[in-house]
Amino acid sequence: MNVYSFLLLLVLCLSSVPPAEAALGLTRGPGLTLLLDGKPWRGMGFNYWDCFQRVLKDPKNNTYEHGFEVLHNQGIPVVRFMAGSMFPKYQRLYLDNKEEYFRRLDAVVAAAAKNHVGLIPSLNWWRYTIPDLVGEHADQWGNPNSKSVALLRAYTTDVVSRYRNNPVIWGWEFGNEWDSYSDLPNAAHVMTTLKQPKVFPSLGTPATRTPEDYPRFAQAVVAYAEFAKIVRKLDSDRIIESGQSILRENLWHFIHEKSFANDTPEQLVEMIRFTTPDPMDVVSAHCYKDPIGNGRRRTEMERLDGFVAAAAAVGKPVMVGEFQHPSDYVPDSPEAKQVMADFLDRLARLKVPLALVWNYDLPSQEDTHNVTETNRRAWVFPMVREYNARVAKEDSRQK
């Protein structure tokens, strides 16, 4: 072996060594528990939504490096992030120059690993990105032979294959809130009056949407199952979840009766089973206090008890992938802090294994949800640290 070959082999060997203190990912434990590095774990982290999109948009934007340093210094163990772009204009780099695309994603993953912050990548954030890229309507998610599903398979395979041996990856998420506006009985009103689903022609979307683009769960579930099968084939252990919101109180009636009547507890169990197809092994929920939509008598935070119980009936734990205090509260008001404290108490009581605050360093949401180490929501960081210490202590007592 010549000197060059020896040095190359040495570099490859060293690069495969997990960084100190790195975890080996979240996996299912007994019952409704999760394991981290093979040991029982529950705790709280953050969303860092655009840490990759910022460098995907601008290759010179490396502000995520400072971001992960801050998160590490604030004691945040894990973040969920958009592993791609919401917009076809930027996601197209994956098709046009895959090497450059992954060079930028590698840099984000490396920054997280350097700072010992785990990652939960969300691979398909927006329902319309891939169909817009391949020139199809969103109803083709329900067609396993469509161009959209083919690109889903390719992208999932590339990402999971590339990072499955990296201990900084804690789990795999399909996308973000594909349930939004799904199967509403008043779909025509939503499309014409509320202008949903949205279009952003300057960012690569078509100028208009058609009824074939309106979201249906039956279509999304086909994509969920395809994604989960690929992930599980490539990664036999880490958790897989959908990234959807806490299910609407009326989803069964939306789908089966086109009405806004509230579902029974048994129908909620049926809907969780339907929308979390195996081998997805964790049920996703996003919980906000703001009531949304017709027939919503309780806030999403208040509904978590029944949702966790319904997921338990399916045999799967719940991950709260997003939560925050109401967006119209004064950011550092006693009311905002009390809402957060009450919800953390609820999470601890329900033994939810993983919850993630929305969102770190998102200036566009400064008036609503942005949390930084210097703004008026900086108090969230010590609250998360205290929560993590609290549940770790509770769990150690029960061993």
C-alpha cells in the first residue's frame, strides 16, 4: 500500500468514528417508550426549521453553524428540521446537481454533530413540492406508479442511505402537516375563498391549483407507507413518523360522511391507525392553544390526553413535533409562560417521550413564535432544560 492509499484509508476510518457523546438514535422500547442509545429516554428539543433551507437558498449562508452552537450551549439535545426546501425553486438543486445538494446538507449535519445536537430530518415538508417538480397534480400521491412517488422513493433512498450510519440522526420524519385542510367537507370554499392550497409561481409552483390538488388523506397515506417501507428497509431501528398535526376531532366524519360532526373515541383510534401505517412506529401530533376550524371545542393542547390514549390503543407512542403558546400573547407575559408551563406538566403526566418547541431562529415569526437566546421568548430555553432534568429525575426514580 502506497502512502497516499494509507492516508486515504486512515481518513475514511477516522471519519466513520462517532463523535464523542453522540447518540445512536431513538428507537422503540418496551410498551410506549423510546430508547436513546439503547437506554430509556424522554425529553424535549426544538424545531430549527430552515437551518438547511438557508444554505440551500444561498451557499454562502452558514449561519446554521452559530445556531447549533447556541442550541448546544442552551442544552437542547435534538432538533427537527426541513431536510429539503418547501419550494421547487430551491429543491430543484437535488435534481440538477445532486453532489452540490448533498455537500450543503452534509455541512448542516456536520455542524449538528460537532455540537452534539441530534437531528430529526423531515424529508418532504410540503405536499406540493415534489408534484410541482415533476409536473403532476397532488392527487398522484395516491398512485404508486406516479412520477411523484418515484421521486419520493429516490430522495428517501438517497438521504437515508447517506446518513443511516451517522449517530447524529435520531429519527426519520415523512413531512409536515400533510393533514392540513385535508378532506374538508367544504373543500370548494377552501379553494376559492381561502385560496388553499397556496401558489408561489416565483418560487416554482404553478400559477393555479385545480381540484386534483386538493389534499386527501387516502392519497397521503400511500406516500406515508412508501416512505416508511423504504426507511425501514435501510434503517432497521430508528423511529419513523409522519410529521402531521394532532388529528382533527372530525376526521372520520370528514372522510366517511362529509360532515363536521365530532368523532367518537373509537373513530379516533381508527383514524390514528389509518394515518400512521406500519412500519411507522410513532404517532405525530402538533399542538397549539389557538382553536382552529369548525367544531373545534377544545384546543389542541387540551385534546392531547385523549389523543395519547387513542394512540396507545394502536400500540404506538406519541411525539409532539410542534407546540408553542398562543401567537397573540405578549411573548414574555405571565400568561404565555403559564400556558407553556401547564403544557409541560401535561407532557410529563402523559409521559410523552418526545416534544419539540416551535421554533428557533425564525425571524419571519418574530411576532408569533420565534425563540432566540436574546429575544422576548428566551425564557423558553431554561424552561426546556428544567423540564428535561425533571423527567430524567422522574424516570431514574422508577428504575
